[in-house]
Amino acid sequence: MRLAPRLPSRTALRARAHLIAAVALGGMACLLVHAALTESPTYDEPSHVVRGLAYLSTGDARLSFGHPPLGNLVQGIPGWLLDRPLDFRSLPGWDTWDVGRIARTLMSRDYERVRTAIVGGRMMTSLLTVLLGAYLYRFCLRWGRLRAALTVGLYACFPLFLAHGHLATTDMPLTVATTVAIGEFVRWLEGRSWIRFLTFSVAAGAAFATKFNGLFLVPVLGLAGLVVALRGGGPFAHPALHARLLRLGAFVAVATAVAVLVVNAAYRFQRTGWPVERILARDEPHNWLTVPYDDEMMEELSLLPSLPARMPIPLPYPWVFGLHTIRAQNERSHGGWFFGEQRTSALYFPLLSVIKTPAAVLSLLLVGAVVVLRRRRLPRPSTLALWIAPALLLGVSLFSEIQIGVRHLLPIFPPLVIGAGWAATLLGAVARIPVAVVLVAAAAEALASAPAYIGHFSSAIGGSKPGHRISIIAEDWGQDVRRLATFVKERRLEPLYYLPYGSAAPMEMKRFGATFRRFDCKTQVRGPAWIAVHAAHAVRFKKPCGPISLDREPDLVLAEHVWLYRIDPPERPDEPAPPVSEAQAGEGARAAGEAPADPSGGPAP
């Protein structure tokens, strides 16, 4: 009789924790590298990489106002080292700080060069992602090897990290910086080490120098520090309350100074310390967010006009300007598509954060929540930052009108994985369920979603089919253009009319040998022919776009995000193609030439 293989026991897992962590991160690295090499550039990546290349080539950080420069600098290193320098100063758009125009110009001149730089940037992001896993393992060893191994195993199998951990964008670099800042803050509270205080301050500054979302660390660390100071724990062990609060104030001042120094260093202290009057007098970079304010956005949205004219601002001008473009973008509302409608909703981020989380992790978090409620005991004060961070960022997201993907909440997921690792350890001890089952379930869901990690939805809701009824724009990011080109060639879908999604899409189609004619709602298509549109475009059509409408099911669906429609020939050879109304033509023009989502004039932040 053949016995079923036995899963490893808790004791065996504990003894082999280092090996488990190494295997998990090694497997994750392989998946990240494979995705980085095979997926097409997403809508955002050309502008991110061009920012980094431009800064490294010229030493000028002027393009880094849509996003601060640190993450893009790291991602630009391979392209800068492996190729000859580019003369960015001579490119159209340099004088007007137009990164989108510069990226389009470079791709039109030498697409292979830009694409190689994007792949190099993806490799740097992949490295950061694996290093974050190693940091989580080291951080969780304080609670035992078993919990550390389970945490890093769940992290390595998390589709969101596999999706964004290989892209040349700022989402994963921000997640790395914020996680390290929170982790080092906790270690400082527990050990009172000045080294830990310095590392958390530098990591917080790195988050501020990578993406403006990193500012959520300010209330997180401030609130956690205040609670610990009031209770007299950690570095605030003093009998007098006023002494503890004074010490807290001193620590806040030093940490703020270090973080501001890191931000300025990321910009090489360029355009920093400008007085208010100089900032307001400068011509603002012209982009789609400043147009409604007649290029006087700072005067209307910022507090600068109420400050003394000669007061110096201790931050670089691009950082100050970029921070206010986020507010302008939020006020304008940058929504996607939610539950079949073009709208924004306060439920968007909370719901997506649940349905994008693997079923194994969701189950463990539910177990952990039940245990905490039954014990009626709050976590230790020193670890409060770990739990305040997800709660606060989720709370802030309720008021966000920039709803273009759960990636904007990516920093909340490492703390949630730590909590899931704790629950898995507890479950194995109390219910005596083999904890390896948790890792097997998480790995199975990750592999089932491969290679479409960006479009992953939790198996707890039935996967991507029901998930795409809730959200589809954020899952279609242009990553499937290569698959479209290959599919069109293999099936000989000719002639093909194609509505590109992003400036890299048409060049990617040509790179892989697919011939097409550009399509928009003004195009009169005479069959037999095929039309290919991305789901992100199709769901934005408020009215029929020529022969395409949401009432018509696509004839073929590729990778769930590219919809293909067959156009049959007219019944009579001399029958003219159906006319296109002015409303349809206008709607198609808006869909095809949609305003860029990035305050810098490039793709989405």
C-alpha cells in the first residue's frame, strides 16, 4: 500500500527555516526575471526609466517632479552603464520639463535602446523585491524561525509583489523604503539603538524621495511614537511625562532633519531653499494638470501665497511642485472603472485590497483577527507602527479620487503578510494543522495566476472572471502587447486595426512583426477585418465607437485584457461603410488621445 507523502512538521520547518526562505526567494527571483523579460513595457515604464536616464546623464533632476527621483535613479543605472550617454538637453521637451514628449522622441528614434533600458530597470526592481523578502525574514526572526519562514514564504507567493516587483515603476521601491522605515522604527523602539534610529530616518527620507505616497509615514510613525512615549517605553523610559514628551520632540526634529536631508540629496540640492516669491514667480511646467489653473496651480492650491515672500522653503522646487500636482490630480478626479461604471467610489481601495489578496492570506488574517478579539489584548506598543500603517493608509484611501490601481496601496501588504505569518504559526500550534499546507495553498494560487500577475484576483472570489467585473483598467496596463502581436501573426488576423494603449504599444507591435493600421472611432473599417482594443480603452467608451460597443461581446479575448472584434464584409460589395457620427468620433478621439495620468505629462504615477 502506497502511503501519501507526509507534509513537514512544525519542528522540521523550524529547523529548515533558512533553507525554506532561500528557496522561496530564489523561486520568486526566477518568476520576477521571467516576467521582466517576457512582458511588454507597461503604460508607465518609459517615462519612469527616461527620468532616471536623464538625471544620470545630465545631473539635472528637472524631470523628477511627477515622481521624486530616487527610485527612477536606481532603475536607470543599467541603461546608463550599458550604453553611450544620451544628449537629453537637445531633445524637444527638455526646456519645458516634458518627460512624456522626451520618452516618445527617444522611442521613435531608437526603440530597442529604450526597451533595453526598461528591462534593465526591471532587473533593479526585481533585486529590490527579493532584498525586501530577505529583510522581512531577518525582521521576523525575533519571533522565531518558523514564523520568519512562513512570512517570507507567503511574501514570495503573493501575486501583487510578483506583479509589481518586476516593473520599472516607483510602486515597489516605495514599498521597500516604507517597510524598512517601519521595521527599523520598531527595532529602535525595542533596542534603543542610535543606529536603528538613523536607519529608520534615512529609510523614511528615501520613501519621501521615491514617491509622494510615502508621506503617509509621517502620521504612522508620529502616532506610534506618541503612544510609546505616553506609556514610557523604549527610549522614553523616564518617570516624568514632560521629559518623555520633550524627548519625543527632539527625536522628531532630528528624524525630520535627516529625512529632509535625504530628499535634498536625492535632488543633489538643486533648486532647493528657494524663497516663496521665487517659487511663485517661476513659470510652472506646463502639463494637463496645470491647464485648468492657467499654469498658476501653486497660487491657487498651495499655502505659499500666505507665507512671507522671502521665507526659504527647505525642499527642492520640483518636489514642492510635484506634491501639489497630486492634489490637483485628486481634485480633478482620476477614476477608472468600478463595477461596470465609469466612476470613483470610497469602496474602491478597501475592496480591491481584499479581492487582490490570496485566499490563504485572507484566511490567516481572519484567524488572526479572531484571536486578537478573543484575547482582548492590543499588540505591544513597540509594534504598533506595523498595524497602524495599513489601517491609516486604507483610511486615507477612502478620500482618494485617484483610483487607477491597488498598487497605490502596495505598502500596506508587507505588514499584512507579517500578520498572516503570525496567524499561520498560531494556527499550527493550536489547531495542529500542518503549516506547510498554508504555503502550498499560497504557492498554488500564485502559480495559477502566472504569468498574468497584474490581473490576478483572489481565488476566494472565484479568480479573475468575477474580479474583472469590478476592476479592469488597472489590470490592463499594456503588458500584453507582445502576446497580441504573436497571436495576430499566428492566426493571420488581417487586416488588423489597432488602438494602441501607451506610446510603447505600436512600437512593440512592430518589434514582434505584427502589421496593423491605427484605429480610433473616426476610422471607417470595411470588412473583412479585425479590430483590437485594450479593455482599458473599451470600457471607457461611453457610446459606440464605430462598430464597437460594450453591448457587443468581443469575438476573441486575449489574456483577458485585449479584445478583438471581427468585422464582416458588407452584404453588397458596393454598400458603403456605416457613417460615424460626430459624437462617436469625438468620443473615440478622447479615448485614443486620453490625457496622460502623470503630472509630468507622462504615464500614470
